[in-house]
Amino acid sequence: MMSDQQVVGVVSVNSISYVKTLFDCYQSNKVVVLLRSEDDARIDLLGVTEVISPDATKGWFSEHYDFSVDDRLAQIAFTSGTEGEPKGVLLTHQALSDVTERLNLVMEVNNQIREYVGVPANFSFGLGRFRAVSLAGGACFLPQNGFNPLEIREMLSNDEINAVSAVPSLWRVLLNHKHIFSTEAERLRWIEIGSQYMSQAEKQELRTLFPNAIIAQHYGLTEASRSTFLRIDKLSGPVLESVGCAYGKTEFKLTDSGRIAIKGPHVAKTLLIQGEYVDNLDAQGWFITSDLGEIKDGYLFYKGRADDLINCGGIKLSPDALERDFREKLGIKEGIAIASVADELMGNAVLLSVLNSLNLETRQLQEAMHQVLLGYGVNNRRALKIQWVDQFPLTSTNKVQRKILAEQYLQTEQQKSSSDPAPLGTLQQTASTIGLSAVELEILSIWKQILKTDHIDPDDNFYDIGGDSLSALSALIEMERQGVPSDISRGLLQGLTIREIAQRMTQVDGADGSRHQIRGQSVKNSLSINIVRGFMVLLVVIAHWHQGVLERLPINDPQAVTNFFGPLLAMGTPGFAIIYGVGAGYALYPLFHTDPDRLKGILKKTFSLLLSGILIMGFVFFWEKLRQGIDITLTDFANSFYSVLTYYLLVTASIYPVFYLLSRFRFEVIGALMMALLAYLLDLIVFKPMGLLQTEGIAEFVKLLFSAKYAYFQMLSGSLLGMAVGLTMFRCKQTFSDLSYLFPVGAVLLLLGIVLSIHQTGVDNWFVWPVSTNFIWRWVSYAGFIMILIALTEWSLGYYDKLKPVYRLGFQLLAVTGMLAFPIFVLHELVIPLKTILASYGSIDLFSIAVPIVLIGGICVYLYRSLYVSSFK
């Protein structure tokens, strides 16, 4: 079959070296066999005499090749057939060259092309792009870390690229973030879209985003690559739903069964199946595919795969092969079935249907299938969908009907997405169809409503699916409103899954239900942030009240005591600004990309809460001034509403555009640090001098916002430092198992801040309180201290289950304090004004101080108890 040609095995690697190795073999008339590893069984099967393992080099490839067009064998690629058996596809130089020539003709490519190849070079689509660009005399760029819209934007801006190729699932990612592109989008001249379904609306959206690009989509298989082309930039209307028409000598038709048949010089004539060479064409030279289609006016409309093959993000998967590997992984023989199900991002997802009688946990199934899919190059957990069923739909020959399983799953998902949360009893009927109890369905429905997403599994916890402390509180309130027992809320903030919460509700003795547990790294990280936030809140309260306490103690020099604790007392306000930023970077910024509507809802609620607090405080302060007999001016009235809360009101109103600016950076952490420095410079150079201006009324209030102790840009610089920390925590969540990496970085920053303070003002300036402003050395030092504190807290929580109850209680109360930060600040600020107001009405000193303390204390106790019970009880 291979005559006298040398057979070379090349290990499949996504790299420039892989491309060059294959092209050099083509030039030397060697037959290339694509291998999975250096000891692949295909080596002996095909008589491979040399094995080459290319290195992992990425970057630019600009070598020009003139490829052979003869009918000698060029390569043998392998793919999985519908029965899960490896299938070799024998491709000649003529077949490969015909594809390349038609492709370049359709896309009108010239030697000016500089392409960003957004798919792996060792996949058929990616290798075809390198071949086409090399023949045209252009250059290709293989990204180091895969497809990245931000990298594409930057390279377009720098005129480094003018072409991009990617599969539809990747183009959907880009379109979801199309706001990041501006005029640089007009520089894109060529686009090729891989063989996977893409809707008419998506194609039109892509054409609008890149108005000057030639956009081509193809349809093909390994046995017949790029059999049709669709010039999206030249067409409109329903024809955009098609996969195009034939070019050159290619022909296609439909068989009597509706399958697509293809003929042309690019079609592989021979296959290798189970060690035997077999003809791939029928007697008339047609290749009969397993794909269903429809032809209208010469355009081919793809209708799906007749053999259930799963096209997951451009990677073609056999359900039979997946079932075989999955059973081997778990050591089971039956009870599962795998099918293809439509997915808006991946094209097709892997649907794993499991019999209820199978005694396995969903989490175990997820991990095992994730490992199997990794072996096929799929590293996306959302590519897997799981449903539990009572029995499989079977044919008369006892074969599982996969399409019916997929239809059942889609119907269930549609029912859930179109219905509001219903009473417990009305959900009972649906429970049996997907293997969930009515209680589990009730919780699932509420979480979907709060998080506004359908991508929730009963074995997810609230934080792993994007929940945060604010949305958790919303979920608790919604649960209570709908009459859900409080047992549910007691598990929500602990990181329990839907199944675990439901199981707790049905426990008779409740033995394990009363002790709080930390489940998962996300919960531990969020709890650490809340604990540190609570510590900062306490520092603020102590800083405001401690002098009144010291004055009543037998101490000769209270100010000396204050100065001694100056470094801690002065840290409260800037420290809280930093930890606020940590929470925003860790929990809120990811929503900017994944769920902006939910982010806007959170910000609106926070804004309303802060505005209410500011108005209450302003009213009480104004009332206090009136009772003191002070002549009230417009300036006094306006300034009654100024406090540190006005900064948080402003930053809440402006955080969405801040996130937008961060998203424009290729590396958001670096962007946050740069913006922090810029905000500090603006405060120091532009707004700080405003404090010397003589103003009155509203102008005075505005001046305070930007130049006083809680000046917007100065505080923002600290919050942006915190955002850099929060973003780092979020980005490293999947890489590191803990937050220990924060400790050395925090220590360096703390020492750097101390050194800067010594050079600028001397060490004595640490031991001063109150401080009028926070210079850069304080921000750097406090950012480092908070990083250390977060790392130590997270480390301590690793021993949470082993701690004595009193220590666990301490952590819990600090976390509740962090969650109640803004209410606590408002309430503690009201004590002294209320005392002054009561005294003005003739109340005795003891009564005037006791009433506010009892009133405010009672409110605090109620808030603490409510949140503590729902979070930790």
C-alpha cells in the first residue's frame, strides 16, 4: 500500500516543531503516521522505521513550502469511528494539495497574510491552516496558551496579525466579549471557521464585528477535509444557516437515506480498520458519510450526525469509545450510556445517562469522566452533562436509543428553565424523570433563580457555580420567602451541595447537621476574606471608640497608649478599602465576564444599602447639630452626609467601568496595579491641592469627596491594590490548593512599605493616630499585611474541623462581622450623636448613653444572631 516509501511516525504535539516536521517529511516523500505516543501500537502495525517527537515550541511559523501534488501517499491520520475502533485515513499529496488550493482560492489569500491559529496545530483544521498560509507565503502564529480574544485584540492593535482561524465554540467566546474590540477589528482581513454548527445570527454578528474580513466556513471530515465552503461575508439571509457549496472538482449529493455523499480528488480512497485496508469509496467513487444533510439551491445544510458522533468543541468523540473507557475507569459493566446533546458553547456536549440503581456518587462520575475526556483532548468540565434515569430506552435488538436520551435531557432542561420555582408538591412529578427528589428540585430551582443560570448540577455547591456572600444572602431571603425550612440555609453558606443539604433535611437524628463544616477551597477562600474584613471592621470601631474608653481609665497619658497602637489603629480604614478590593476582584470581577446582569443587580443592591446608611447617618448628624443650637448653613447640611461610606457609594457606582478598564488589559492583575498607581498620582498631584480651596455648600461637599481623608482616588488606589490580590486568588484557584503563595509576596510588600516609610518620613510616623492621609508606604505595607493575614487565616481554616468550639466560634463571629461591615459602621457611628440628642432634651448622662448603646446593641445582636444561625448554626 505504501510501496517503497519510508514510514515515519510523528508524535502528535501542538507545536511549530510538529508542523515543520510533517512538512519536511512531505518534502522528503516520507509517509507520516500520526502517533499518540512514542510507544504507540501503530508503530508495529504500519512498519514505522523512525519515530520523531517534536518539541513544544509555540510562536511564529513563516517558512514557505511548495507541496507535492502527485498521488503518492503522504500521511495516515487516525480517528475514532462510530463503533469506537481506531480508523486510519490514508491521504495522498494530491488530496492534501487539492484542499489547500481550493481553500486559498475561496479565501483569496495572498502572501500578506499573518494568521493567529486559534486551534491546535496537531488537529486537522489547525494543520490545514498552516499548510494554506505556508503555500501562500505568509506567516502563522501559534499562541502559547491557546485561543485568547485579549491576545487577538492586542496583536491586531499592533498590526502583528490580520487573520484568525478558530472553531465555532471559540468564536462564541470571542463574541461574548466583543465589547473589548474597537477600531482594531477593522484590520482583520481573513477568518476561517471550523467544521461545526454555527447559527445564522452568530455568523452575522461575526461579520458585523469584523466588517473588512473575508470570512469562510467549511464542512468536512478527516476522510474528506473542507468539502464545502461558505463565504459568510458575501451572503445574507437563511443561506447563512448552510455550510456552503462545492468548489473546484468537489461534488456532493444526498443518498436515499439522507446521508451526505462526497466525491473529489481530496477524498481519501482507502481506510485502515482493524489492521485491514478497505475501500472508502463506493463503485461510483462516492464517499458515503454518516452525516445527515439537506441541499437547497446548491447549498448544503448540515442536519446532524447519523452515527451519534459527538463534535465537542471541534474534537470528534465516539460514544462507544467513551463508554468503553468510562466503564474501565470505574470497573463497571453496565448502568451508563453516553450520547451527544446540543450545547450553546461547545457545539455538542457529552451526555452521561446513569441508572438510578447504580450505586455511585455524581461527584465520582464527574471526576472519572473528566479524566476520560482529558485523554481525548477535552479539558472543559462544562462539556459533561449528567442525568439519572430509571431505565434506558431500548431498540428491539436491545440497543440504547441515544437520541431519545438526549431528547429527554433537553426536555427536562427546557421545562426547568421555563418554569418558576414551584411549591414542593408540584415538583414531585419531575423528580422521578431526572432522579432528583422534590426537595433537591426545590433548592435547584431557587439557586437557578438567584444566580440566573441553568448550569447547576445537584452536586455543585453555591460558591463553585459563581455564588458569593451577597448572592448567598439573597438566596437565604428567597428561601425563607418561599417557605423553605431553615435547615437549607444552614448548609448553603457552608459550601454543601444541593444533595447534601437535602440529605440533612431528611436526617432523623440530625447528628451531623449541627456542626458547621468548610467544604471546598472556594468556601475557604471566601470565609478567609470575610474574616479579615471582620478584623478590619473591628479596628475601625476600636479606633473610633478607644479614646473615650481610655479617658475613663486611670491612665496618665491616654494619647501615648493611642500612639503606641498607631500602626494598628491607622490600618482600619485603608485596610478595609484593600480587603473590599480583594472581595471585588475575587468574587465580583469574574461576573463581569460571565454574568454582567447579575453583577449589575448586586451593585444596585449594594448602592441602595449604602445610600440608605448615608441618609440615616446624615439625618442623625443634622439633628444633632440642630439640638446643639448651631446655626445651620448649607455647608453644614451637606457635610452631614460625608463619611467613609460616601467613598464606598462612589466606588460601587463606578466599579463597573473600573472592571471594563481592567478587562482591556491582557493581564488584569498588572492592570489593577497600574490603575492603583495612577489613582494615587491623581490624588496626590491633582485632587489633594483642591483641599486648599475655599468653598461652601455643595461645592464644599464635592471637594471633600475628592480631597479629604476619604478622598475617592486615594481610597480607590488601595481598593485597586486589593483587586490585584483578589484577581490573583481567583486566577490561581485551580492552580494552587491553598493561599500560601500570598505569604511571601505579602512579607515582601510589608518590608518594602516599612523601608519606604523610613526613607520618606522616619519610623516615628508609624506611631501616630489619627492620620490625615495615607501615603504610598502605608498602602504598600497594609496590602502586604492583609495578604499575610489572608494566607494565615486560610491556613488556620485548614484545621477548622479539629479546632476547639471556642476557636471556631471566634472565626465564625469575625466572618459575620465582615458580612455585616456596612451596617456595623452605620450603627456604631450613631451612638454618640444619639447620646448628644438625648442629652439635649434634658436626659441624665447615664440614660442618654445607655439608651443608644442598648438600642444599637440590640439591633447588632439581632443581625449577628440571624446571620450566624443561617451561616454556621
